[in-house]
Amino acid sequence: MTKPNLQRLLETVCGETQAAELLQLMNVSPQLLSSASEQASRAEVAQALNMVLFAGILERVPTGMAYTRDVIQAGGQVVFDHGALRTVKWDCGSLPSGEIAFTRILGPLGYRLNGTYPLERIGMTGRSYTHADLPDDIAQYFLSELHPERFSAGFQSAVSRVVSKSVDPLGDEAVAQLALLERDASLPMADAARLVPQLAACFARQHAEPALADYELLLKESAEMAWISTEGNAFNHATDRVADVRAVADAQRSLGRPIKDSVEVSRSGRVLQTAFKADPVERGFVGADGVVVKRSVPGSFYEFITRDFVPATQAAGGTLDLSFDAGNAQGIFKMTAAC
């Protein structure tokens, strides 16, 4: 029996063993497992990329890996709600500035802007992107931009030193394939299999190790920019959609895992979020003498969200509330403020 396109894409990128593990762990819409043709739809390509990026979070976040192992042992699955990443709206060398570095990818994959969220307390703007074909089933992206002009002149200079020589990982072949995907909403399987790892490479740090002095300067004014200086455009967090976020938080706290003390509740009351504190990672910094030194800094983290339905009086049929909340986001972002 021919394997579904999604499975074939994952096996090409991850290998058969990890592909099987991801398909066991993650809840996937039956519509994404029904096709076995030589054309991969944009939804299948988007889902394959999302699953590869989710696997990357688990590799970098031991707490999230431990949680998902518990889920598997209990016979459950993870519902990947959204992935979050941070960008800088500044001169980033050959890398497009701010969120454009990723909207050029998300658009061809079938994503559309779903909401804009001013994150005034931290000098950022967040935007959410929802998949046009299967909005409830394919993970969203919460894509934020940091605005250096809202900070001091010294801060801006440090940002320039860190990101102004960033490189663009998206090659000509990938750009051409994205153009075809945007035009046709599908790609030949062989092209899709080459494209997914090229897109995954965009979710990483595209600049050199920062100077320790610059990191310390950035950290004084923005924990978010300090995080970008070490982690770049990697997934800041991946989020599991659960039925009762408070119950999950209580259960994880009882296991001694480092989960946030409180649950963030949106103004509508329909979106509840909490998260594990960021797992520490060791990163290199260039010292004043030019020698690279290692420091422990906050890495990425694993988040939980519960979404209620918008009442039928406000939206026909009572649709799932896929919105975000600026207050929630700024509270969740604190998970990377310190190890």
C-alpha cells in the first residue's frame, strides 16, 4: 500500500523512525493522510514543515520532551496549536528585515494574516498567521517583530553589530519552488521533499556569535532581543492545545516540572495559556579579547493553550477561537527572561 504524501515527506526529511514517532505523537487531520499522489499540496508541505520544527523544539527543550513521552505512554497525542518565533525589524544584512523573512515562506504555504497584536511593554508587534485550508488543524504561526528604534541609541548600535551581517539561508531553488507552490498550491513530491529541509533551515540563527558585551547591553533593555542574539529565528516555543490548561499545569507542577506559576487568560476569557520555563542552553560569546566564552542562557520552551469556541451569536456555528491576546503573549514571553 502506498504511503500518504505527508508520511513520505517526513521520511525523506527525518528518516522512517522519527517520521513514525512524529505521526504517533502528533494529532494529524485525516485529510492530510488521505493523499498518496505525486503532487504534494501546500497543506501537506506546511504540515510536514510544522512537524519537523516541532521535532526540533523537542530536541532543544528537555522538559517538553519529557512531557511528550508521558503523553505517548498514556496513549494520547499532542495537538500542535502554534509555533512562535521572533524577528528584528532592522537592517539584517542579506536576510530580509523583520517578519518579511517568514511571510515570504508562509504565504506560499497557504497562510493568511489572522490578527495583529501590539506588544507595547516589550517594544514588539506580534502577528498571527492561520492556514487557509485547514485553520483548526494546521498549526498557526505567531510571528513577532522587535522594534529597536523604541530603545536607546546604544541598544540600537548593539543590535546592528549583532544582526547587520546576517545571511539569508533561502537559496534560489527554494525561492523558485515557493513561487510555484504559491501559483499552483502544490508541488511535485520530489520538489516538496527538497523544499521542506530548506525551509526548516530558515528557523535558526543567521548571524555570528554575539559579543558578550553586546549581549549584556541588550539584556539590560530587552530580554527578547538578548534571546534573539543567541537563538536567532529558531522557534521560541511550540504550543500544545489541551482541553484544560489549568489541570495540565497542576499535573506538571506536581511532577516538579518548572511550569509558570499562573495561567494567562485573554480578555475574552476564551484563550488560556501557560508554559514551562525556558530550558537553559549553553551558547558561545566573543569576549573582549576575541576569545569565545560559554554562558548558560535561556533557550526555547514548551507551552500549553486551551481554546474555547466563539458563541454562535458572534460567529455562525460557534467556531474555535483561533485568536491571541497581547496580554497573554507578553506574559508568556517572560518564560525566556531568565534561566
